[in-house]
Amino acid sequence: MDIGGPVEKEFNRESKRWTFKLSRSKIPVFVIVLLMLYISFSLGSRLDQLYNMQKNIEAMRAEIEELRDKNAALYEELERLQSNDYIEQVAREKLGLVKPGEARIVPVPPGTGEAQP
């Protein structure tokens, strides 16, 4: 066997010994194929994770936009409820208050007053 030469393994009939030749072996090809498969599955898994994260980001952006719209509507409602016109309306309708100089008229349901002859 040559020390500086390629590794060889084959059966030498003359010396009746096995020698190993790396250049004729299928082990490097097998290792390279396994390595390529591993890299392919690893890359595929990462790409799938990236795709799922991008879908989640888009869903969150849509939810943020929806919440912003809802928040804007709630601010408009708050401004309306704090306006003087709305406060006056609630005071008149629900609390029965009147402005100075106004008279409050209370309707009486039929049948509760005095009977007319």
C-alpha cells in the first residue's frame, strides 16, 4: 500500500489481502446524498416556518386595522356622548328636567283620571 496514494480496499489475488480504494467506493456518494437530503428537509422546514409566520403577520395587521377602526368609532361615540346637545337630551327624556321658564307636560294615560259625566 502506498502511503501517499489514495486509500484502496480490494482483494489482491496475488497477495490474498483486501485493499480499499476510496475512488471506487460508494460511501462518499451515499454520504453526499444523505447530506443533501438533510439540507433539503431542513431548508423546507425553515421555509414552511417562514410562510406560516408571514401569514400570522398578515392576520395581525388585519386585526390591528380592524381595532383601529373600532377605536375611531368609539372616540366618535365618546365625543357625541359628551356633547351638550346629548346631555340636554338625556336630561329632558330620562331625568324629566326642564329649562328655566319651561313647563313640563306629563301625559296621563286614559282611565287614570276622573271620570267625565
